[in-house]
Amino acid sequence: MTAAALTRPRAAASGLRRTDPRRDMAGAARVVQIAFAGQLDASGQRMLRDMRWLGAAGWLGYLLGRWILPPGSTPDGFVWLEGGKVIGNVSLLSVDGAPRRWVMANVAVHPDHRRRGIGRALVLAALDLAAQRQAETVVLQVDRANGGARQLYHSLGFRITSTRTTWVRPRGMPRPRPSELDGLRPRAYPEWRDQWELGRRVDADGFWWPFPPDERLFRGSGVPAAVRVDWTRHWVWKPEGELLASLSAHVRWLNSYRFLLLVDPAHCGAVEKAVLSVTVACSKPPPAKPKPICGSWASGRTAR
């Protein structure tokens, strides 16, 4: 759906201009680093270091960045300049396979320049750009403790669709002893339809951030196993013939498990531990000894 915020006129601001990765990559990395100090994980810190280094290399760094950095490092968007320095940033990225769905990210303003309307102007500019790109949905993530940011997004038409919690099980921990749970077993292939229906009931907005719901996660992609770089295993809990919980263990590039746990709302809090213990115990780790990850994934979405 198209957000009302997407139709707002762009706020006039002399410090606002479109991002030029050839000039702004290092400055944007600095302001994001400062604005989100203490909140970035190791991969985020590493990406920002690469952005600063490549940004200092000018044109050469820009070309190299297109090859070695993830798409989020060189996105479209806007910066805010003061005295020739980047003191505000917002990024806008397309979602692969969903041309009408866009992600707003790295909304950051230097602490010394906040409460001047810069963040609002950056977000409005990004929403206008998304509208020009024919976006129907713009999604973003915000820390639930960041009351100021949540108030800003709410005032611009965003609404909370779900929350996200990421749990990390460190590498090298002993495998848990499987818990007893009657009806929990590996999934038969035709049961992917039941998983899909359960997923739609539990989280209609999407299973993996920032992608929309996709039945191929349960049905399979149709790519021959011999040429795939990932695989997925599924378990289901059907105590009386009705699927009430499932867990999918997805391994990609031999470096991590990503667990998607779906539980019928009527049984939340009662079966998660048992399902996770069985699947972690039964999952055969790939050669790289990946770090299992499980969590619930969410997004904020604009509302009409």
C-alpha cells in the first residue's frame, strides 16, 4: 500500500542533497558510527570501517566498494551537510524480488545537530524518492527504546507491524539434550502447505527481514540440490494432526544456521524450548561450524 507520508511535499532545507557515494561514503559512515555508538554488531562495525577506508580513496574506493561491499553500503538516499561535512544521513534500498517494497535505513543525525528537524527532513526526502520509484511499501527498523525516533516515524504515517528479537547461540557450546514433545518430528514434504498457512497466521508481514512472505521458504526454490549453496530442514509439531508449530533450519554459504520458529499464538511460551532443543540437537553442522541463530523478525511499515 502507498503511505500517506509518501505524498508529503519535500521539506525545503539548504543542507539537504542526494547522496553521492563517491564523496559521501566516509562521512555517512562516520555519522552512522557516532549516532549508533554501542548498538552495532561486529559485522556492522566492519562494514563501516570498510566504508570509511573506501570513501577516503575517492573514485577508486567507490568502484571497489561496488564489488566488495554489501548493497547497503552504497545505497541511494540523502545526506545533510553543515560546513561541508556530513552530519545527517538516510539510505533507501530496494528489496530483491519485490520491486514495490523499499527499505529505509541508517537514519542518523550527529548528536550535536539534533532537534533541528534534520531527521524529519531526511525521512521526508527519502519517502518522496520512494514514491518516485513507485514504492507501495517502505519498511524500517527502530530500537524500541528510541522513543524520539518512534515518535517521528509515527507522525509520518509509519505503524508497527511486529517486533524483532535476535538470539545468538555462541559457537562451540555443547548440544542440548532433546526435550520430549509428543508429535514433534521431521516434516514430510506435502506439509509445506501447512507451514505456509501457519506462517501467514503468525506473521503476515514477512518471515525474513526485509522480504515479504514467500512460500518458497517452505516449498523449496526448485533449484537442484547439486548446485545450491544452501539447504533447509524442517520440523513440525502436530500433536493431534493439526500443525501448531514448526521450525526451519536454514544454512547458507556454510557459515550460519538461521532458525525460523513459528508457533500458533495459543501455544506461545509453552513449546519453543522443546522445539529448539530437538532441532539444535539434530541439526548436523556444516564443515565451517556455523553459529546457530534463531529469532523473530519484524518490520515497521507505512500505513495509508
